[in-house]
Amino acid sequence: MPRPLKPRRIIFDPDVTYFKPRAVPLSMLEEVDLTIDELEAIRLCDFKGLDQIKAAKKMKISQSTLGRILTSGRKKIAEALIEGKAIRIRGGVIKMPKSRMRKFKCEKCKNEWQEPFGTGKLGLEMICPKCKSKSVHRIDYNGHGFGRRWWGYRKK
């Protein structure tokens, strides 16, 4: 039996979790799942320009593990770009600082509440604590909805 994966420390909470080629219906696309830890590794090394040793320390993993995560993430992005697939960002064994919270809103009663990041609850799986409705979606800090409403972009 393999050893359980050690949670990777993630600081970046992506607002956009879906990308797809323009002018191609979603129903016709295959998807590539990019995990949140792969996105964080790519963000630290490729976007922020950190070397792998510093990035690994920030994620609290070894440099060799970070290298494997980076290779996997880059391969998935290349596959999506070259073969015209959609990229969905989700999953992974992650741990965020406890101060990070996600906001949710009930469509039925307009109730808003917060849940700590990393509880494993998605907007589609949430139940409103006030009215017990399943018509719940995640909202960002400006009150704009995610989940069922926004696909691959964010209005400013």
C-alpha cells in the first residue's frame, strides 16, 4: 500500500478555475484536470520566477517532489494547448492557511456565509445552513458568483 500524500501548502486561491478554447462549445471539448498544487508550483516557479528550492520551501515539500509536480502540471497545460482541450483547475492534496475563507451564497434565501478553505465542499455540494436549500454557489470577495455562473473569466 503506497504512503499517503503529504498535503502541499497553497497560498494562492484561484478565482478562475476553468479555461477553454474560444468558439468551441464545452460539450465538444475534452478536459484536462490541473490540480491546485500543480497550479501553485507553476505560479511560484514560472510566474513568480522563484527557483525550485525556494518554491519547495514555500509549499513545504521537497525539491524533488516540486519538480515532479511542475513536470506534471506543465505536461497537462501543453496537452490542453496543443490538442485544444479545456483546463479545469481542481483537486489535489492541499493545505491553505487557516485565515483563508471562501464565501457562499444561497440563491433561494440570499443568505451569505463563509467556510474555511480546504473543507472539500464545493458550491454544488453545499447546503444553506439557514433554509437547507441546495441552490448554493461560491462568491468572491466583491460579491460576484462563481461555480455555475462563470466559465473561464472574471468580470472586473
